[in-house]
Amino acid sequence: MQALVSPGDEVILMQPFYDSYPAAIALSGGTPVIVDLVPAAPAPGQPATSADWKLDISKLRAAVTKKTKALFINNPHNPVGKVWTREELLAVAAVAEEFDLVVIADEVYETLVFTDSKEKMIKFASLPKMFERTITLGSIGKMFGVTGWKIGWCLGPEDLIRSCWMIHQFNTFAVAMESSYFADTVKTYQNHRDHLITVLKTAGLAPTLPHGGYFVMADTTSLESHLPADSKESRRDFRACRFLTTEVGVTAIPPSAFYERKPGAGGSVPGRHARFAFCKGLDLIESAGERFNAYFGDKNKKQKI
């Protein structure tokens, strides 16, 4: 929502709806506008099914104003379980096209269409002229029955997805976990940290012991004689990290990426450092040590650790 909605924008929801929709819209400064899905009476002698729930397209059109930015469609629908017909989807598509709306197609249950459904799952973005205005949402958690894994995706045209990517990069969320998780994680990562510190010292680098997080900043001054000249790259930390990646086979992040984007920011500090991560398996950290040793030989092994 934060990628699409600005304060004052309106987003149409079809109720009942997944309860996070209104909150997501409100947190983005938008306003939910509600249109009802209404259950019709089933045919005489027939059981009620989710197919009986209908959207009045005239009410959907009436809900659109100059402030309307987007609409949600959930297929299969939560909580109703409705699998939308092609005719129903085309009617919604016509409204979206007429009023130039973005469509958020929540299709996280797309693999759970049951055999007694008369309708097949139809991807909204597959409808004529809809891909360019549709963001499709999917979920590993729903697809594989591991809903504690808040892992999913969004698909769509480049201009819409780029906005989502830029927002998602700075968003976080929380999931339920065992009460011992944090204590166990600290113990695990501290062990990994100590292994990486030993690997970096053995390679002749000068790591800074971190008291938190899972990154190690290491002084790479000892690599100076190994760094190739590069007239196109004046940033030493970029040259050092490129050397480590291409020649040694161990990748680190150049710290100047975490400083202001202006010449001289941070003085010489970012240039002489590299950032390594120890949120890896011990086998990977040990493999990094083997690669350092393979490149530099035994010349640093006598260094006191």
C-alpha cells in the first residue's frame, strides 16, 4: 500500500475482506471505500455455495471518485471462498480500465481451488489489458501450508513493481516464534562471529569485534599490495571488495555504501574497511577460511590469534 497510496487516496475493498487490508490502507494515509459482496439465495433444493456471493457492478462503479487510486480483488476469496467467474472478473476489469485504477489481485489461495468448483482459477492479470495495471500477490505460506513463514511475492509491470520494491526494502514485520528464539540466536551467532573473527585474523585482516548484530567490519589495509589499479574506480573499499570476490572468492560489502553520497564522507574509514556477515552456516564460514588460505598461502598462519 505504501508503494501505491498517498494521503487522501481512496482504495475500494469488497467486503467481507481480509482484515489487514483496511489497516494497510490507513497506515498509508488512504481511505478504504467499501462495496459489499452479497449472498444470493440458492436455487430451490440446492445448497448454498460461495458462488452465490455476488458483486453488484453498478455499486462498484458508484464507489469510484476522483480520489480513487486502486481496488482490491481477492480470488479465491477470503473468507468466503468464492472463485470468481470470468464474466465477473471482466466486469471488474472494465471498471478498472474506465477509471484508470490500479488493481491489487490477492491470489494467495490460487492453488486451493477444489474439485467441486465449477469455475477454474483465472489470474486477473491474464485478462485483456490488465497486466499493465495489476499487482498480483502470492504466498509461500498459503501455498505450502506454512503460514508462519511470512514469505510471498508480488508480480506486475516494472513501474508498479519498482515502487513496491523500494518500499519493501525498508519494511519489516514480525512473526510468532518460540520464547527461547532470541537467546538461542544470540548463542548461535556469537559462535559464528568468533569463527569469522578467527578466519579474518588468520587471513591478515584486522576485524573489529562486534558486540551486537551479525556483521564484522574489518580493516583491509594488509591487502594493499594485492589490489589492482583501476582508473575507473577511485573508491578503495569497492576495489578491495571486488578483489576479494573475484580473486579470493569471498564477498564483502564496501562500507561507503552506508555513508553520505558525497566525496570524502567518513574520511578514510570506509575506504580501508570491508563489511563481512556471519549470519551464515559454520560450513560456509569455514569455506571462506579455506579460500583465504588457498589464495594467500601460509604466510599469515604464524600471526597470533
